[in-house]
Amino acid sequence: MNVAAFLLLAAMLTAYVMLDGYDLGVGAIHLLIMRTDRERAASFTAINPFWNGNEVFLIATGAMLFAMFPRAYAAAFSGFYLPFIIVLWLLMVRGMSIELRGHFQSDLWRGFWDVAFCLSSALLAFILGVAIGNVVRGVPLDSAGYFQGTFGFLLNGYALAVGALALLALAMHGAAFLWMRVEEDLRPRMQRAARMLLPIVVLLFVGVSVATVSMHPVANGAAWIAPLVAIGALVSIWFARSGVIAIAGSSLFLFALMACVALTLFPDLLPAYPSGAGLTIYNSAPNAYSVGTAFTAAIIGFGAALVYGTVAALRMLRA
């Protein structure tokens, strides 16, 4: 049951990265490739039906971590308290920018929310990447499993590199999404943006992968499948001739990237740095009854969210 709970947690976090990832990516490139007010309005129109529903997966992931692995939840939220507070504020600013931009016909008003949307989205992608990088690298934990580091410790080179990879990968994901969603005259520019970001994403992915393997040597040959799938997905984006193929390729890349994270961590949830006993799916879980009850509730909720996401995706493809 603990393994099944780990897989479900990974699936929910992956769903969030793939779905809300294109929202964050659209925001990150908003000011860079959208030049006129009409074009910038098109960015908001493209994500407006989906962004708030996509964030459900982030909330559900946190709730599931609390219910199934409370010790890991306590250690993570105490150690990453300041970054998570920043994430909360950035989520609020991003939501406000999406909802309020069109309320007044003022260039100053719309310009302010354009900047807020772009900066909050880019910072969110970067900080979430830094958080994942620190989870993979490990954090200082005491004998009781509580975080003993500082905020400065979290800003290490490896985590910052993962943050940069997350930001650029999601920016590419957002460009692919816009390629599919915007009007015909804007699509060539979205295609160029995705292809411009692609080589940088490849370089960062290779560099981060090498650094990860140096910290966590691969013992199972099957673990190489996910990186190979990621490379294949990136190749498909380069040769894509439509936005649908590009968004499928970038979604597959993000899926493979999160699979790499899960395969690297398992069975850990929060490894200890530089060594020692970390928090695993076994020592951070309550009794089997509690895990089973939470797992059943999570499956129902995750299934409902998937149905919603599937219906939304089908409507998006028809639009």
C-alpha cells in the first residue's frame, strides 16, 4: 500500500506539472513574445478556461502528502516554509492578474497585470523547480526527521540548475500550448519560440541528469528508460508541424522528467543530506489502516479531477 501511495502521489504531482505547467509557461513568455495588447489578451484567453482547475492537482498533492506521509509533510513544510509562503503569494498574484486584467480599459492597468502575470508565473516555475531539486539532493535532517538547514542552504547550485530547467521547460511547454491555441497568424511565432528554447532545455536536461547520477548512481538499468523517453519527446517537438504534436511532445517530456524524479527518489520521500537516514514511504507513514483510507479517498478525488481534465482537454482540442 505504501508503494501504491507513492505512485499515486507521483502521478498527482506529474498531472499538476503537465497541466498547470502550460499556464506557468504561457505566463513566463507572456511579455517576451506577445507584442500588442491584442496578442497579450490572447494569452489570457488561451488559458482562462483551464488554469484554476489545473491548480486542483497541487492542492490535492499537498493534502495527500499530509494524509499518507505526515512525517514527510511536516519536515518538508517546516524546511521549505519560506519558499512555500512565496509560492502562495505568487499563486495569488497570478490568479489576480488573470481575473483582473480585463476589468478596466486602461493601458496602465493592463500593463501592470501583464507584468505581474509574467513575473509571478516565471518565479513560480523557478521556485517549484528549486524545491524539487532540493528534494532530490536531500536536506539536513536531525534524528527525528526535522529540517536543520537554512533558507540559504536551499539555494545550492544543483537546485538552482533544476529551477532553471523547470522554468525553461515550462516556457517551452507554454509556447507549444499557445502554438495550438492562438489564431493562425500567431502560430509561426509560437513555433519559433518553442524551437528556440529547445536546445537550452536539452543542455540543461543533460547537465542536470549527469549531476543527478553522480549523487544517486543508477542501480537498475530500467531507470534509463525515462531519460531516453524524455530525449525522444524533445526530438518530436523539434520536428513537430502542428501545435497538437508539439504540446503532446512537451507533455511527454515533462512526464518523463517527473518519472526520472520518482525513480531517483524511490523509496525516499525526503533524503538526508549529506548522508544519514531520510524519510521514506515506510518510516513517514502512519498505520496501514490510515494509509489505506487516505489512498481510497485520494483515488476517488484523483479520478474525478482526471475526468474534469479530460473533458476540458477535449473541449480545448475542438475549439
